[in-house]
Amino acid sequence: MTVSRQNADKRPLQPIKRLLGHVLVDGGFISDHDLERALQEQKHSNEMLGEVLIRMGVLAPGDLSAALYAQGELASCEDALRSAAGARQLLGELLLTAKRISPEHLDLALEEQWRTGERLGEVLVRRGRITRNELDVALAFQKRQAGEGPVSDRFRLGEILVATGQITREQLDKALSRQKYTPKNVGDILIEEGVVEPHQVAYGLQVQKKLLSAALIAALAFAGGVYAQETPANVPMACEDSATVKVTARVIPRLKVLVLRQRPKLVVSGADIAKGYLDVRGASLIEIVNNDPRGCLLVFQCTGGVFREVHIQGLGREVQVGPQGGFVPLPYAKGRITVELSYRFVLDENANPGTYPWPIAIGQAHLTSGSSVSATGAGADVLVDRIE
């Protein structure tokens, strides 16, 4: 890889997504030591970082789902500022959360503020505890918490409960519709409707707090010049580029499908048998990473005996596979893509009520250059001809 500095070219770089390891450490999901161990382990395996951390037992699958869901919103200073959900915090609290100052630093600054009458931020800048750019970004984050400016929905409690598998999208939409006519928050509404238990809402609030910490630290990192990106109009001088770097490299094809969450069992009731089908909403949450511009194939391997076909929703269109499984073509999409899948199982005429192991495994396959794709195995349903 060759890297050259182009001082004459003042065009800003494209946003660079915050690394997953940074999000997890900044949010307090894992420690620096855990991340270092996982990175060392990753050198000897073909796993994604999240997979390694879960296997090591230091990260819960739900926490990984939430971090991945939020990661895409941390690609620039403006993105990180849009994450400022939750109640408005005092400046000192924000800087403590971001680990930019210590409690001792805050106490000394507050004492000086009381003597001089200055604003706390000005005292901290003058004492060299934070930079002017960091102060501007922290204040902008505080204003977003107060409702001044657009905020991303991804960091709201309801979205976090969906991302972590506590509720479905339909349940959240119903609660949000009801919220229009009541001053109650979404968590209380979901508890009243019997959708979640109080401990699930408490977990969602805890995850939200961690994600906000990660977002704030990311915003301050951009302010410090750690990443280059376009400058948001409402934060002057806080996130400017100092130079442009041009990078050229040979990209090795890479494809990975990670199942972040999936139902462990399929429960078929007598009522399902009577109507002939069973709907399972939000049963799978998967992450797809693919840098091949031709796209890729999502592979469904099925265990027959319970259903004669299954309709899959969540891929931009409804697709159908038989009891032996099949392939689904996916177009190229940049970065990590998170997809929630729902299923309608059309039951076999000989199916009986009962609890069965989840009958669908999800995998991936590369496209072969210049050729069509076919499935192997008797009765396999093939849903792809070729991606151009």
C-alpha cells in the first residue's frame, strides 16, 4: 500500500467509520485488556472481532448487536453529534463520561469558576484540560440532548430494544403510535402492554448509556483530529481536516455473514396446523460484510419435515425457498449491513404440533466470475441466475 500527502488537494476525505473495538471500549462494553486479547486471538483465526469476544465470554450477543447497529452512525463528527439522545447532561458530566477530565480536574475547575465567574468550559480550556475544538463539540452534543438539532433514532431506547432482540419492530411501532396520545415514555408503555419486563427496559437504558458514551468519545476524537471528515456547519473549527491523504491499495475479496441473533426453536401449535402456516417475526438478525462489487449469495440451509416452503422477508423483497433451502442474491453494499429477517413457514400437510430445533441455518457464498450459480442436492430451490 502506498500513501502520499497531497497538500494541494483540499477536498475532504470520505467519512471513516469508527472501529468496532473503539465503540466497545469507549462504551464500557469491554476493557482495553479484553480488546487486546481478542485482537491477538483474531490473528490466529478467521473470525470477526465480535465473534471472538463472544467466544471469549467477555461480550454478550445483545451488546454486540447494539454496538454494530450504532456503529454506522459514528462515521463523522456530525454523525456522532446526531446520536445525542437521552436527557441533557451538564458539561462537566459529559467530559467525565468521555474520560477527558478526572473528578479532581472538575473540582478544581468548579472552584476557579466560582472565584472568577467564568464559564466552566472556558476555565477548562485555559487550564489546558481540553482544547477549544473539544469544548465546541461537547457543547454541541449538549445542545442536541436538549433537542436543538437533528438526532438519530438509532440511539433511542425503543430502537436499542429492537436491536438487542428484546422486542420486534412491530411492537415498537405500536408503542410509538400509542405514545402520541400519552406523556409516558416508550419503556413504560411496553411494560404496560406486557411486551417486556422491567429488567429488559433497564438493560436497554444501560446499553443506551454505553452507546452515548461511545458516541461522545467519538465526537471528541474527531474534534481532536484523530479522523478526517467533512466539517459540520453548526460546529465551526471543531472537526476540520488538517490535510488530505490519498490511499491506494489492492483489495482482497472478503465476504462474511455473521448471525447476531436467531430463535433457537420453532414452536408449532394446533392453531398453526389448522391455518396451514406459522409467522415468526424478527427471528434472525444478521450482519453482512462484502467488498465484492458483483454482490454475493446468502445461503439458506433448511431442515425439512415441518414445512414445505418458507417465505423470507427483510431482504428488500419477499423470497421463497423449499425444504432443502436455496440461494438469495444480494447486491453490493458498502460497509457492514445489518438485516432483520422474518419468516412465514407454510407447514407440511403431515406436520404435527410441537417444539422443533430452528430449521434454518444461514451462510454465504462468493459469486464465481462469469458463471451462473446452481444449488447442489436433490430438490434445492435456486433463486439466482447471475449478478452482473
